[in-house]
Amino acid sequence: MTALPTLETAPQAPADTAPRAGRRPRARTLLLVPALLFLALLVVAAAAPGLFTGAAPNATHPLQALRPPGAGHWFGTDQLGRDLYTRVVYGTRLSLLLGAGSTALSVLAGAALGLTAGLGGRVADQVLMRLADVLLALPPILLALLAVAVLGSGTVNVALAIAAAFAPGYARIVRAETLVVRRSGYVEAATTLGLSRAALIRRHVVPNALGPLLVLATVGFGSSLIAASGLSFLGLGPQPPTAEWGAMLDQGRDFLQTAWWLGIFPGAAITLTALVVNIVGRQAQARFTRRTGR
Amino acid sequence: MKATHLLQAVARRVAAAAAVLLGAATVAFAALQLIPGDPVTTMLGPFSSATPEVRDRIRAQYGLGEPVGQQYLHYLGHLLRGDLGQSYQVQRPVGSLIGDQLGPTAQLALAALALALLLALVSAVATAGRRPVLRGAASLLELLTVSSPSYWTGILLLTAFSFHWQLFPVAGAQNGTSLVLPALTLALPMTGVLAQVLREGLETALHEPFAVTARSRGLSSTAVRLRHALRHAALPLVTLTGWLAGSLLGGAVLVETVFGRPGIGALILQATTNKDMPLVIGLVLLSALVFVVLSTLVDLLYLVIDPRLRTDQVTP
């Protein structure tokens, strides 16, 4: 069967490293600074939303329902008269947590499975990688939905489902890296010097095999965020009145005809976050590739 | 290619396809076993007042009382006969439920695929190796489409072209015009990825000696791109397109929800929220089948595009 592009090539395009024209790297770095600033702003909003708004995210004002954006309500109000700007700010925490939590879980699971396959002998390798082949044959969203069907809906289950959907891709990459490291000169040297197997794995194999994974996880965070908010949008994640970007889009759907702002702002928050994460992630990937030549 | 080699290649391909399908069936069956609680309760809904006798009859009917190993073998036996079982919620065969919804989704996926390829081709051919400003603008646009979740793009298009200007219908799948916005929504993220890869490939190919030669023979820049460079740049594009086309089924879940279209995506969501496991499994198998068919097509397309692969040594 044709070798399939995994996470590194498919959903997010590869980090192009061809140093062409000399002008592009500078343009990319130019984008990097605002991207990092925005990312810092997001982290602050997630940690202390009260700094950005004095209102409460779930305070309803039925008399002010569906007001368009303007003074007093920058992003307008929703069908219950809640201030949309406040809800988008307060939604940052859960949205970022969903993306980051599911990415961390999938990276951990992928690392554990990949290392097991790469170090655990032929049988473990065969079983795990054939399983990964099958799982990678299915679209991630479908895998996540299969997991939701098993686990049930809810915020934590959505994070677990997204983690399960992306883990096979990470597992395959870690396995490949592990095999490269195992055959490398320094591991051979360490073995010759009589380092124990456990110390060898801890000191050499794990750090070297996981480096590329962490870089990849930055870009993966964007995919996880979009996928997790997508499941929320389908109504499978956080339930009302929780402020979360995907869920807010879902709840605003019935009013789009008259209140366009309900569809614009929460989605813009998801897109902007994914965009800056992608910019930072690609830069990290390009630098990593340049440094290691992989 | 000799006949025996061809046979071997075909046999290998069929075996690999069967392995993926069997694997998907096994994963789906394992997921079914992991569901907490009694499947009969799931089937009847939490508020059912069915008597224990009725529950036992259902249990026997679905073979739920047997040991797991035996259930698995039965399940595989049924699959081999093309029997996907009965949906828990809607008391109809899973096969016919899926069959009913296949049309609208196939239309949507094919339209999106064609649109994505067309847009990527235009964008890449027009901007590859051109001035940095042009390339930069195209790159940024592509990054934006890759970062935009389809459900948001869909809402934006709906707001602009259905609510504001009222050019396209808001929901449904009755005619051609109702296909435009969903197909565009599904196509845009793909376009970004495809255009990036195609531009890289084109730029590499444009620096090859054959491209320089063709240009020095007096061929116009566009002609070199279309007639010479494109074929070289197309190979990675084919693999990527195959992969992305397989993931369209996942994207359809979101896009069909946004636009209120019937189809496989809507069916997947319905099956998931109802915990209708036979239907979920049927849909997983459908997706695996799509993957198998697509990767076969990709391999065949490779042979069509690159004659160098048609020799004996490089039998895949």
C-alpha cells in the first residue's frame, strides 16, 4: 500500500525549508512577532479574563437581546442579551484547554505507543503499527466521533476523543524516530561503553526521539483546537451556558439570519488562534529542520 | 510489465485492502464491546418500560448473549455476506440507511474535490516562482484557509451569500445552486494545502534542466508550467489528494450540519449521538472502503502520470 502522508505532511502542509530568495525567512519572522504577542494575549485572557472585561459571561439581559455590535457591546449581544465580547474572552480558557489538553494527551499516548513499538521487539511493533495503519485509514473526525459514541459526549470526553484521533499519527512518527536513534552512532557507542538498557533509553533514545515530536505538537495544537471546537460545534462538547467558542457558534446558529455577529466573532477567535499557532509552529519546524537537517 | 509481476502486484494490493477492511471491522467491534452499559437499554432508550422477556428476545435476536469470541465470528460472517446488521434506533438495515444517504454526500465530495484541485492549480501555476509579493500574498491566503475551520467558513459564506445577498438557498440539497456553498466550504481548506505542495513542486521542476531548455526553445512561461513542470509536480499532489479525499467524509459531518444538508455526514452525527453502534460500525467500514478504493486509484494514477514507473524494476 502506498505510504501515506501522516500528520506532518497532510492536514497541515509541510514546513518548506528551501532557502529561496533569501527574502522569505525575514517575512516569516515578521509575522512571528505579532503571532507570539497574540498568543501571549490569549494566555493572559485564559488565565485572567477579568482583566479584559468587567461583565459576567453568563449574565442575561433579555431586554438587550440580539443587539448589534456598537458602543457598550463591542461584539453585540446574543439571544439572551449576554455580552458576546465577554463570552468570547471567557471562552478562551476552555477552548485553549480543550486544544492543549487533547494535544498533550495525544502526544503522550503517541509517544508511549511509538516508543513501545520502536523498542519493544518485533511482535509489539507489528501489532501496534498494523493498528496504526487501520486507524490512520479513517479520517480523524470520524475516529473522534467513534470515541464519542463509546465514551458519551461532554467536555472531558471530547478532549479524550480528539486525543485518540490524533495519537496514531504521533505514534508512527515517534516509532520512526526511535528506529533512527537506535541505529545511530552515539547509541552504538553508549552500548559499547556498557550503558544499561534502561539508562540508554532514558538518556539517549527518549530525548532524541521526542524532539521532533514536540515541534510537531505545536502545529498539531492548531488541528486539535479546530477539531475539538468542531465537536463542540456539533453539540457534543461543553453544554450551555458554558462559554466555549465552538459551543457558542452552535448556540448562535439559529439566529444567524438576523444576528450575523453571533457567527462571526467566536469563529474568528478559533481561526485567529489556529492561525497564530500555525505561524509559530511552522517557524519552529523550519528552525528545527535547519538545525538538525532532518 | 510481465503478467506474473502484475498478478503479484494485484494480489498484494487485494490482500492489503482486505487487511485494512478487516482491521477497521475489528476496531469497530472492539469499540462496541467497550461501551459501558447494556446494549439493549441503549437500543430501547433510557425511558423504555420493556419487560425482561422483551429484552431477552432482543438480546437473542442480536446474539448479545453469546461469548464475545463467538459474537465476533458471527459478526464477521455477516459482514462477509454483505450484511451490516440492523440499526438500533431506526429499525432498518444499516446498508439501506447508508445507501439512501450516499448520493448527496458523493455529489458534495466530488464537487469539493474538483473545486479544490481547480483553485489550487490556478493559484499555484499563477504564483510559482513569481515575484515575492505575489507568492507571499498567496501563501498567506493559503495559511488562512488551512487555519479556518470549515464550520466557520461555512457560516461566513452562508451569512454573506444566503442571508445578505440571498444568492444561494440557506439549507437543503434540492438542486445545483444549493451545492455551491457547501462544496466551496469543504474545498477551501484542501485548496490551501494542495496549492502549497503544488507550488513547491512546480518551483523545483522549473529549475530542472528540461524546463530551462523548453523555455530557451521559446516556449512561453505559462506553457512551460502547464506542459512540462506540472506533470512532475503532480505526483505528490496525487498522493495528497487521495489522502484528503478520504478525509472529506469527516469534513462532510461539519459541512452538512452547517448547511442542513442530508447525507452521510449527517447520518454519522445522528448515529454518534444516538449511540446507534451497528450504524456507527457500518459508517466506519464505509470510510475504510473509501480509503482502500482511493489508495488503489492513487497507485494507478501514478502509473498513468509517470511512465518511468511502468518498468519492471519499480513494481510497487
